Amino acid sequence: MKPIRFQTLFIGLGIITMLCLLSPIAIGLATASLSYDGHCYGFTDGAAPCSWWQFAQSQMFYGLLIAFSPSIFLLMGWLTVGGLWYATRQQPAGKRLPRWQGVLIPVAAFAIGILLMYLIPLVIGLR
């Protein structure tokens, strides 16, 4: 079995994190520049005249809602890689990680991520 290259994993997760953080801004600006018609549309209150910036801000908000679920999965990835990195650093040199730890760390990260996906909306009153 090849050793895990944590530097590559951390760089990859860092790039994905930056994309996830910048996606609401990019979605808002792109949508506003492509589809602004002088009106902002609400959930239930119809349309009202607004500036381009207000329209872009509302589109950024919708982009943030869209980017929320992938960010939870990204958090699970960070927890898994961080847990594996920490566990391998605690092992003596040349010794491999026990199989139960190799299985437990991703399962624990997945459980924490699922709990966050269900508990955060419950806490803020969306369920």
C-alpha cells in the first residue's frame, strides 16, 4: 500500500475550499450581469424595482444557500484527512495505522457531517 500524500490532499482541499467560499460571490455577480432587468424578485412579495447591486446581493444570498450543502461535505473531507494525518503522526516511524482506526476516522467524519446537516437547520428553526 502506498503512503498517503497529505500535502497533495491538503492542497486539493484548500483549492476546493477557496472555490466553495468564492462561489456565492461569483454566482451573484455572474447572474446579476446576465439577467438584471431592474427588478428584484422576492419569495412571496412579487417584484420591486431595485439597483443592480441589490439584485447582485440577493443572488449572492441564493448562491450561499446553494453552496451550503457542498461545504458540509467539504468539512467531512477536512475532518477525515485531518484525523488520518493526526493518527499517522501519533504512530511510530515505519508502522502503519491500525485497520480499525483507518475505518473509524472516515466513519466519524461522515457522522459528524450528517449531524451538522440535520442539526444546523434544526437549531436555526428551519425544521
